[in-house]
Amino acid sequence: MEVRFRLNGEDRSVDVGPAQSLLSLLRDGLGLPGSKNACEQGECGSCTVVMDRQAVCSCLVLAADADGADITSVEGLGSDDALHPVQQALIDGGGVQCGFCTPGFVVAAAHLFESNPTPDTDEIREALSGNICRCTGYGGILRSLEGLAGR
Amino acid sequence: MEIERPTDIAAALVALAETPDATVLAGGTDLMVEINFGHARPDRIVALRRVGELKELNGSIGSGVSWARLEQGPHRALAQAARTVGSPQIRAAGTIGGNLATASPAGDGLPFLAALDAEVEVRSATGSRLLRWDEFLTGPKQNALEPGELIHSVVLPEEIPVRQEFGKVGVRNAMVISAVMACVMRYDDGRTRVAVGSAGPTTLRARRAEEMMSAESSPSEAAMSEFQRIVSEEVKPITDHRSTESYRRHAAGVVARRLLERCLEAG
Amino acid sequence: MTTTTGARVRGGVGESVQRPDGVPKVTGNFAYVSDLTAEGMLWGATLRSPYARARLVLIDTEPALTMPGVHAVLTQEDVPGRKTFGQISADQPVLLDGEARFWGEPVAVVAADDPETARLAVAAIGVEWEELEPLVDMEEALDRDEVFRYAPVRRGDQTATGSVVAEGFYEVGMQDQAPLGTEAGLAIPDGEGGLDLWVTSQWTHEDHDQIWRSLNVASDQVRQHPSGIGGAFGAREDISLHLHVCLLALRTGRPVKMVYNREESFPGHVHRHPARLWYRHEADPDGTLVRVEAKMILDGGAYTDTTPAVVGNAVYFAVGPYNVDSVAVDGYGVRTNNPPTGAMRGFGVVQACFAHESQMDRLAAQLGMDPLELRRRNAMTTGDPMPTTGQIIETSLPTVEVIDRLVALPLPPRLDSDDPRNLPGGTGLTTTPEYVTRGVGYAVSIKNIAFSEAFDDFAEARVVLTPSGVEVYTAAVEVGQGMVTVLQQIARTAVGVEQVAVIPADTSTIGSAGSTSASRQTQMTGGAVLEAAQAVRKAALARGGGDDLSSEGVWRAGQLVMTLDDLCSAGPISEHTRFRHPLTVEPDEHGQGDLHADFAIAAHRAVVDVDTELGLVRVVQVDTAQDVGFVLNPQSVRGQIEGGIMQGVGLAVMEELIVDRGVILNASFTDYLLPTFLDAPDVEMVLIEEPSPWGPFGAKGLGEPPTISSTPAVAAAIRNATGLELNRVPIRPQDITGT
């Protein structure tokens, strides 16, 4: 079935499968593999996108129900030669190891900084408590984002 | 799969009347898990995300109001509960109506509704009904919705005590399904309400504990201990992979007592 | 030997150089296996056993085969070569051989046009089972002599006794590596009967050596490529879906991709061995250890996997870094129908360390002695024999120093916040400060580095100098730990040229680099790269007639005499090495011998706040001192240590697969709890740099020690707060409340 939405600033009209999640549509249908599939039940945040100004798990959005939505995935946040400040901060601060959780952290953190450019440590920790990282122990991510917040 | 995406309540009810076996989709945080793992393949879906009326929050709480919104208030204990629902991403999508529809004993918003004896307004194309929370929640993952009906809103009583507290015990400090949770309210006249979740087939009220504590105008330490003991006695938990029957029993009493302490400290 | 200047090279060893994969990882452009696609690609899916043990009475693949969009349905009959696989013992059927021996064991695989069709095809396969009684208790398995390996140690006077005795029984639950990226593979047929494979693997050559045997093709017809991996931690040391995706690709003649979902990932890889350990420590009244006895059983699941090696590690590190002249250890890896177990960060030493450190605290209490003083008094150092194997320690082993430097770190301030995010129970609002008791605990660990017990452990690398810089070719797998960065740094410093690219090489183009595990790649592949890079530099200086080399070219007496372009005009300078660590031997019948190549030591201090009434724990801080030999990259070292500590904390307080009659009850991220941001402790660390005799620039592998002694440190801290024995990890709320 056909669904129309705005994705990374571009109007799209796409064919979605029955029972297809927005995550699957992005990855398998639209060739945007930046959003990661790690749990498919909203318990890891690796697939986080911003939809209608809310950070949500794209695995829990029925693609057919995304009709009319305004969606930003990690691909819409920065590119190799023009990184988003959150992306640069994570690289500089040692917030990246295996990197599988990283796009989800990038989107969730960018969303946080949009509403609160100077979050304190506990605000960062709670706002990102839905994003699981298995490699870093969160230390590198925290230092990266504290730096970005000017702390 | 067919999907209807109504933008107002009337159209939603028509869609449900035409396809009474349709699956209702709101925040998706429960249904999509079933779909992703191949456990559900609904033929027809009625998606409620666009129905503005369901997102209204005034006296009553629209079923489509998200946890992120409820986290902002106005109800203290419900906001406390909302803050513990899944992750920030889940709270942005999940709704209080979803908690009722899924009817899990671990539904984080349900103890607040139970403590207040809230009612659930259910609508269909042919009318509406009001069901008290315990008429609505009929069993574990079972509710009283009939085909063609949807949850419109939660209706709260006029009198809502200021002193209300929620607490949730889990093994992780965020994003966790509760081992047990409770909501305690204390009215100015001493009436006390205790609702406990994840401690029985549905959310339950510890009515003997309520009765005992409601008679105490300024409870002694011994009364507080007795209150804790009765709550632990009254709950009906099971042992599963998340916790044990005996720990849940113990923790339910402890949390209820602590929440009551906080209510009393609030003066 | 050519000396290196290094001074002019930016991004050499010792700097916090940025990861070369950093930018693609933050933008989402990094290609993990699960992101790969190929023209005409089919999707694979797996039918799994619903029972821990059952006889396959009947299987009917016809209903699946006749579905539109289904291209192949394969069972054990369709395996053309060796019907089994396994790196130590090939005892695991590629597909079910008539009896299911663990829950989730692969029965059949299908290839179809899309994932949904593949899933439906799996569901359409007709299967009839006869459920059999599973063997799920590890002690019963030992009684029945279902043993993969028995490893004994008898060292010293077996009649020695001490007047102070501490006895204890300990248990460790089953931990999952839970790498965020699940198992994934893409096999692309080459049209000539062979194929190329990209797959979640820590060790391409070992997989490859198993794969071609089962496919019944020549070894060079399978080319396995180092691939983008979303974490590993041991879960990918054994084969998962590799053979399935290859079989389907060869059968259909089309590329086939398979990605496990989280539910099947849990039974789809090996886990940390659950263990039961019985200990007896005897000491003189002054605290001198006289004798240690231990018996340990590790649950090895249904197939061998790496269980024999894990048992060896548990047994040979049973005592910890302490001198004792009389030791008796009996270790068993047993066969059950529980979920598969194998490699996970710490590899057997985690289980032993939890027990031996708990014992040291218990013995200290019996002695009325400070637990750290007891450890110092018995601490091993360079030149001492291993208490178990008798091997004389030749590497640095600053046991007393890690303790002293750790203790010197300031303790965190006392709890002064009523913010729930800093309290046990977190945002659940269960706990206010008056219900919190603080505890502090310590633990120390020793761990081997690289493979042991006479394993033929080597790493190959090729370093090539071209006009545009240095290329490093290796089959070593980057799993996230930062190896590619460190190899770059080593090559930069050793060659003297700044432009370095690390290029993953498939199994047909270079020899094995060995496994990315056992904390070994920095020392092994790093060692290989260093040797090759030094040889390249030497050859370049000879060819250019100079005394120094830089990104500009060859220098003599401070003058540039030849550019890199000119230097390489006669062709690139290429050097290939095969690096080996000091040889190890097999243990004799008493477990004696030089079994290990190198050793690392670490100490941890945990500070916890415990809500004793509810049994809830917040791990406030975990500090550490660790001998890392030489800090090649401060930021990477810090990241490895913090991440390792987090996994140790997870095992201490929340991570456990709950298994009932062989069935995992919490095979999801909803119920297998990984620490969140609000569960993460602060970490302060002291890095001790006493060089390894053979690590590059003296560096030691460092990935595992953080996971090993952090767990017993947290347990000790909770004991300190509660006064309870707590002989099992993870420590659950009900263990603290006693309800």
C-alpha cells in the first residue's frame, strides 16, 4: 500500500508491506540502513528516529501508520563531511566503539539538545536511558555529551 | 492488511463498526512487538494516532494521551508512574489507553486508576458505556471491550487527593518491567487507598489495609508496620522469570508503607 | 634493528587517535553485515527446536517448498560434506541429526524472496516431536559422567594444612554477551561452485576451516571476509548461522542473507558458562596461604564448543594472583541440554575469580585481618610460580602495586542527593536516602593473554609502503574494541609514515590473525604489524640510502633525499610476518607446565548504595588499577576498561538468562536486563605501564580484566553493606531481603 510522508526533509511516496515496521521500511525498503535493528521491541533505542518532533523507536511504528508524518532518521542529521555537533562530539569523546547503538544515540541526543542545549549530567543520563550501549559502559558517551553541553 | 486512519472519533467508530474484528493501533508499543516477532498479523487495523479528541487532557484523560504528556502532570502519582514507563522513546509513543487495552498486570498507569476508582469510557458507533476500572480489567491481558468498541477516555472522580504517591520496584534503574509497584493516596479525612500492580492477575486494591489505615488519623510506627504487613498479606503475586512470589509480597508491603509515609510527610 | 624516530609522526602510539571508523559509525554509513545486500538476494530463516531435548519423529518440508517465493528448504540430509562442526570437537550437527539437544537448536533452514515469506515457510514445515527428558542439572550431569573435560591440578604437598580455614560454595548464573548487533550473514555464490561470505565472526580462518569441510568444496572455494560487527564479547567465537547461509546460497545459486532477530539470537550463540564452585582455603594465623582446594563444575550445554578451554582457564586461574604452595583443583565441563555455552569476555576466569575473591574476603574475616592486607601478604609478582601450574611468571605482575594504587584513589563523596536517578531503584522512586546503606568492596584478578595450553597461536600481517602511504593487511576482526586504530598507530610509529590504512583481508589473501578474543589482538596482530612495519622501514631506508623515513620520504642527515613516490617507483615495499608468542605446552597429568603466554593483572574497588529493605542496589562507582603494559591509545584503553566494568557490574546485579527445563524464559531485551545509562557507575582508573616482554611497545591485552574482578568487587561491596553471605551472582533483590 502507498504511504506518503516527509523523510529527512524530502517528501516521499513509498510502497509499504503489510505488518512492516517503519524500521524495516527505512532499512529494507528505502536503503537507509543507519537505523539499527537490535531488539524490535523498543528496549534498546538503536532504531530511534524523530517523528513529528518526538524521538520514537522506529521498530514500534507501523509503516502504514506513518502516513503524513515528518520523520528524521540518522541519515538526515549529518553527513560524512558535515557532521552534526552530536556526531562530532561522540567521535571526539570516545563515545563510539562497535557503533551499532551509535545512530540511535545520535538521534536521541540530538533531539535532547534541540529542546535543552545545556542538559546536566543527570538529564543526559535519563534522556538516554532508553538507548542501550553494550561496549562503552556509557562513560565515553557521557563525557562526549557533557562536553557538548559545555560542562 | 488494510488500515484505516481516521482523523476524528466519529470516523474511527464507523471504521470499527464496519470491521468489528479490526485491531486498534494507538502508540504501537505493545502491538508492534507482537507484529515484529510474527505473533500477530492483523488483517485490518484502525489507527487512532490522528484522532485529536483522544489526546485531550482536561477533567478526563483521553485514551490517546501519551506517557510523555502525563509525565508533565497534572496528577502527581500518574506523572511518577509515567516517568517509569519504558524509555523516553516509549513514553513518546505509548498511551494510557494502551495500558488499559493491553490490560497487563504490569501496566504502570493502572495502579493510579485503581486507587482513584477511575472509570473507563468506552464508545462504539451505537453508544457509550462507563466501566469502573475493575469492571474493565477482567483478567490478565483481558478487558471488557466488545467488538466495535474503543477506549475513549479515563474519567476521574471529582475528588482527587493531593497526597498521592507512586513507586515501582524493578531490578534496573530505568526501562524495566516492574517486579511490583504501588500507588497510595491519602485523603484529608484520612481515607487511604492502596493499589498494587504486578502482584496479582490484575491490578488490585489492598482493601483491608486501606480500611485499617483509614481509621488511623495519625498512624504510629506500629500502625505503619501493620499496614505493610496487611498489604503483603493481601496481594496475590506469582513467581515468574521477573521475580518471586515471596519477594513481591514483601516488596509490595514495603513500597506501600513508604509511599504512605511520603503522603503523611506531605502533611 | 632499525630504530624509529616516531617524533615527527602524528597519530602514533601513545596518542588518543580518532577511530578510522568513527565517522561512518556516527552517520550510520558503516556497513555491518546486517546492512549488506546483493543483487537477486534471498532471505534465509531457521526452524528451531521448541524443546531442550526431543526426538524428531517426522519432518515434512513439502508444504514449505511448494509455497510461492520459497527457493530451498534444507535439512541435515542436504549437508553435502561433514555433517557436524565445532572448533575443538566437531560434534554439533549442522542441522538437526534426529534429536534436538538444546532449546532453539536449528532443525531446517529455508531461503525465500523476502523475510516474511521465509518466516511463513518455516512455520509451514510439518514437524512431529517426541519430547524426551532433558538433562539440565550440572551436578547430575557430572554424576552421569557426561563430561567434556576434566582438568585437575595437583601442586605441592597435598597433606599441607593451615590452622585457619575458610570454606565456601559459589554459583554464577548464565550471562549473555548480548552484542547489540545480532548474528547476520551474507553468502554470495561465485558461479563456480564456491562463494564469498560476510558474517558476524571473531575469527574468519577458524570458521572458514569448518565451513568448507561441511560444504564439501575445496578450501579456497570459500572466502570469508572480515565484516562489520556490532559487538562480540565471545558470542561470535563459535559458528552460528555461517553454514546455513552458505548451504542455502550454494543450493539456490543466489546470494542469501540471514539475520537473527533478538529472540533467536539468545539460543543462537554460546553464553557464559553457569558454574558451581566449592572452595576451601587454609592459612596460617599470620595470613600466609597454605593450601587451596577447589572443585568447579561448568555447564557446557549440549555440544563441546570452547568448553574444554574455558574449563582450563577456570582451573588454572582458580587461586587468583596469590602464592600458595599446596593446591588441588578439579574442574569439570559437563554436557547438559541447557543453552549452549562457550566464550565470553573473561573466559572461565570470571567464574573462578568470583569464587576466589569471595574466599579471600571470607578468609580475612576468619583471620580478623584486613582483606587487602591478606591479598598483599600473598601477592604474586614476577618470578613467582603460578600456584596452580607452577609456571614461573616472566612478565610484569604488579599485584601489590595495583592494590596500592587503587586504594590511593579517593572514595566518592557520601550520598548527598535525593534525586532518584542517583539512588537504588532509580526513577521507580522506591528509595529515599534514609533507606540506603553504603558498601565498599575489593577484588583482584589475574588472567592469561592469548591462547594457551600448546595451542598453535599466531597472527599474520602484511605491511606495504606505497607512494600514498602504508597499507596494513590483516584478517583480524575489528569488533568495536578499536583494534584498527591501534594497528594504524603501531604502523605509523614503526614505519614513520602518517598515512596508514588498515585493510581487512579475506581468508584467501592472507593467513590467520587468530581470534579477536582472549585479549590477544593488540599483542598478536599488533605484534605482527610491528614486525612487518619495522621490516618495511628497514627496507625503505636501505632502498633510499637514508637514515630516517617520514611521510615526505627518505631522509639522510636531516635532508630529504628521496620522496615516497621515487622510493616506490621500483614498486611498493611489502613485508609479511607471522607473529608467534612464546610457546606454551600442554598440562601434564597434574596440570603442571608453562601453559600460558602472558598474564595481566587488575584490581577493582566497587562502591554501592543498597536499599537493604527492598534489596535494590545502585553501583555508584567502580575504580580500577590495571597493568596495561603500555598505553597505546588512552581513549581506547579507557573505553575498553569502562565497557568491561559495565559488563562485570551487569553480571553482579542483573544479567542472567533464566532457564527452566532447558528453555530460556527471558530471551528478549525486555527481560534480559542490560545496564542502562542510569545503572552505569562512575569509573576512575589508574593505568600501570610495566611492559610485557613481547607486546608491541610493551603493551598488554586489556579487554578482559575489567570484566573479571569488577563482579566480585561489587559482590563484596554489597556484602559490606548488608552483612550477608551472598554466594551467587547475579545478586537478586530477594537474595538481599531474604524473602
